[in-house]
Amino acid sequence: MNGPVPASSKPKPEPQAMAATPSRRWIVWPAGAILATAAVAIFWGATKVSSNDTAAGDFGKFYTVTPVDLDIKVRKDGELQAVNNTDVLCQVEGRSTVVYLVKEGEAVKKGDLLVELDSSTLRQSLETASLEVKQSESDLKNSKEMLAIQENQNQADLEAAQVARDLARLALEQYEKGTYPQDLSDAQTLVKMTEITCRNKEEDLEQTRALFAKGFVTAADVKQAELSVTTVHNDLRKAQTALLVLTTFKHQTETATARSALSQAEQKLARVKRMNASMLTKAQADVETKEMAVATKTKNLNKLQKQLEYCKIYAPTDGMVVFGRDDDEFRMIEGAQVRERQRLIRLPDTSQMKAVVKINESQVPRLKLGQRALVRVVGTPDPVGATITKISPMADGGSRWWNPDLREYPVELVLDHSPRDTKPGLSAQVEIFIDQMHNALAVPLASIYSQGRESYVFARRGENVEPVKVQIGAASETHATVPQGLTTGQDVLILSAGQGRQLLERAGIDTSTALAGGEGGPGAAERGPGPAPKDLKLDTGRSRSGRGAASADAKASADAKASPGATATPAKAQEPVADKQPAVATAAPAPAAEPAGAPAPTLPSVPTPANNATVAPAVGKAAAPAKPLPSPISAVDPSH
């Protein structure tokens, strides 16, 4: 059963060593051409052989199950970004036109002009705002003068009303306490005086009549005495009438008039006070309105001045210019229209870099903060250690339009040190180390076939093979552990396209009752052999020459997540390219011997599975994992 170790497990020459010896390169290229010609011939021969009846025992190539050491890792392509960035935003309101723009990639110093926006409209608005501020200041000054005049007028009106009230009160008191009592006393005295005069005149008339009777006076004297009595009686009636008028009418009239005058004066004083308060409030409100107008227009003027200053954007720090690309349809060029709060330029700090990759949702639960990784940067010969510092809680929506079922989560890994001359946007291949498996039974991914939720391998039994149901554990990019179902030393068949389904049908296992979404139905095996174990690494990175092992398609991972029983496509085997990195899965099994009478190794056709994934070709006796290398986890751990 044991045979020579396949050439794929032999150590590969280092790319640097090959680059350092140009003379050997000229020797290797003809040899490579010869080998390629031989491989094509073997491939054609294998195709012819594979068309024979499998009942004759020519099933293909086998792999001997042995304990191996596996490094479980997630490999994904991403790009470098700076840990710390200074974003330059547009702070001009509305939309503005770029009239000057610094060149992208140019190194700038703090204070250098980066962007200049069109400011013609702002300058016109600034002139108008300046005139409005001057007009509002003039209105404010006038309002303050009117307020002072109103305060003075209020004081004068108030004093006049107070004087009028006081005079009315004094007039009332003067009449009630002075004028009326004096007039009343005079009228009463006049009545009394007139009564006395009447009595005197009447006595004189009696004496005159007595003297006339005695002949001492003439008749004329009697008539004169009678006339005097009549005159005095008239004066008495006039005095009595005047007293009656004074007490009955004049006193009440004068009292009512004085009291009314006092009441009117008091009401006028109240009106003056209220009017003064109203006019003062109005004047004060006018002043406050003018002050607010001045403040508003001054604020608008200052804002326009600030907006005018924002039209010239200077570098806040030293850095390299990277144009903002928040919108795929936007191009940062002179003449472009930009909006407020739009990121125009980013100045990354390249002293500390990070790698950003998008990991499929099926792999995210295996990641934890603090996990170590290796990052290979384009143009940098040596890989750099990195640490996971952030796992986004939300899936990236950039691919929703192309593949709505794809769910990828951005993961950030901070590099231990930044290689020289690194720039944001450089491509990087990231290998995140998940776990290490020691002495675990493992089989190549190409030997596993999935039927619904069950996985099978086909073990050699004499000259035939039989399906063996296995449990799939952790998986690397080339091998998957088998905790149950196999034992050490068993030979398992490396499947070709469609072979798994044929062997299951020959064993009497129904392949048409696969679960919905599974790959066990008719024709499912043609998509490529191998199951979709839960820990299978499915990479969506872009293929690049001179990079690490090829990655599987992202949609295969999404399909594996959506369909638990789906058959995933295994990763492509390592090719002996000079500048490729070593295989991800490192193992150290004992060399397997080729069975007696086995045919010479051939190169069968390598199928192209669904989703454009690649499978490991079955070449003779399947290559066991290479001699164990130092642990990549310890290689990138700073503590080692």
C-alpha cells in the first residue's frame, strides 16, 4: 500500500533563492516546459483510462488515512487601511464646485492648500449681508433714541397729571374748608344786619309819624321814613334769598364741580401712567427687535465669512492625499459638485496600518478578538503578524446587488508593524489562525461526497470500494478531520466528477432523495466531489499571480450556509509555482507505499465544479500533507 512520496509533498524552492540565481532559471524553464508537455500527455491518457468500466477495479487514486497535524485557518484577500485617518470634510452649505484640487497620492504638510471651492455666490451674499447689518445697526440707534424720547415724554406727562390732580384736590378742600364757610357766614351776617336795620327803620317810622301828629315834621318826612322801611325790607329779602341760594344750590354745585375736577384729574393720572407704560414697552420692544435683527444679521454675516473661509480647505496634519470614495459614481476632480459634510480627502497615518477583509458569515463565529494572523502585502517579501481588533456586527452591503444571498462581515486586523512604503489600498492576503489539530485523522477534501446531510468517503475493500459514512470535523484548505467513521491505515478514494454519485448508486443508496437545497440529487455530484463540512474554509479572494494558495468562490460559501446538505467545492491543490507560499495545511504522515501491481501515476481530468471553485487533482497516490513546519501561530505571535 505504501509508495513513493508524491512530488507535491516535496519542499519547494524559495522564491528569493530562485530569483538570486538567474543561471538556474534558464535551466528550470526548459525542464518546466518538458514537464508541462508530459503532464498534458498523462492528462490525455488519464482521460482515456477514466472512461473504462469501473467494475474492472480502476477506480482512481487512493489516499491512506494517517494521523496528521493540521493548522485550521481562514484565508481571505483584503486591503490595507490606516488605523488612524484624518478626514477632510466639505463644510460649505449646499452644493459647491471644486475649482482647485491637490493631486491624489501627493504628500502634503500641515497648512497646505488641499481643495478650493467656488466662492463667487458667497461673496455676493457677504456684501448683501454687510449692507443689511449696517441698516439694522442704524435702525437700532434710531429705536434707542425714540426710547429715550418716550421716557422723557412719559416723565413730563406724568408730572402734569400729578399736578392737575393735586390742584383739583386743593380746590375742593379750599371750597369746602374756606370759601363756602366764609360765604355762608357773610350771607347769614347780612341777613341779621338787614333784620336789625329793618327794626330800626320801623322804629324811626313810628317816631316820625308821632312827630307828624304833633306837627313837628312834615308829611314829606313821613313818606321818607316809609320809603326807608320799604327799602330795608327789600334788602332783607335779598339777603335771605342769597343765603338760601348759597346753602341750597351754590354750595352743592361748587362741591360737585370740585369733586368732579378731582376725580377727572385722578383718572387722567391713571391714564397717563398706563399710556406711559404702553408707549415705553412699545419703544423697548422696538429696541429689542432691532437688537435681535442686528444680532441675526451679524450672525449671518459671520456665518458667511466662515463659509467663505471654508471654501479654502487646508491640510490639518501631514499625510498622503487619498480622495474620498464614499459614492462609487462620484469622481473627485476639478469641476465636480460636492455637498456639505461630504468626505473629500482622507489623510491616513501610515505609521500604523491594518488589514480589512470581508469574512463569510459561515466563518465569522470561529473568529474572536485577539486571534493572530499572517498578512502578506503585495510588494513586501515577508509576511507580517497581525491581531484581530474588530469584527463588524453588521454585514457589508456592498455585494447585495450582485449576490443578495451573500453575507460578509468586515474584520479588521492591526499589523504588528507597518512595512516600509505601505499605502492604503494595497492588496493583502490574510491568514487567520483558528486552531491547531494534532494527530488527527484527516482525508483530502476531494475524497468526501455529501448526500443530503450525510457525508461519505469510499474506502478500499479488496479490489472494490465501499461507501463509509463519516463525521466531518474541522477542516483546513486541503484536508478535513474525520472524528468518526475511519481508522488509521484505511485507503480512501480520491473522487473525480460524478464518481461519488455513481458509487453510491452501485451501493444501493438512493441519491434522488436529497434534502431541499442539498447536492445529493441527480447530477449533483458533477458539481465537484467533497462535502461542505461546517469548518470548511471557503475563500472569496481574488486570484493573483505570485500569491498564496488559490481561494474558493464566495458563493460556494453562501450556498453551503443556505443549504446545510450542500456539497461544497474543495480548495485547489498547491501548484509548484516558485513564488507561491507553502501549503496552509501542514501535516507529517508516514509515506504511503504504492500497492503491488498498481498502474503508473496518471493525471486525470480535473473537473471544474459549480461556482467556479477548484478541486485538488488526483495524481496517482494522493499526496499526504507535507512534513510539518513550525506552527504559523507561534511564528506570528510576538511572545515567541
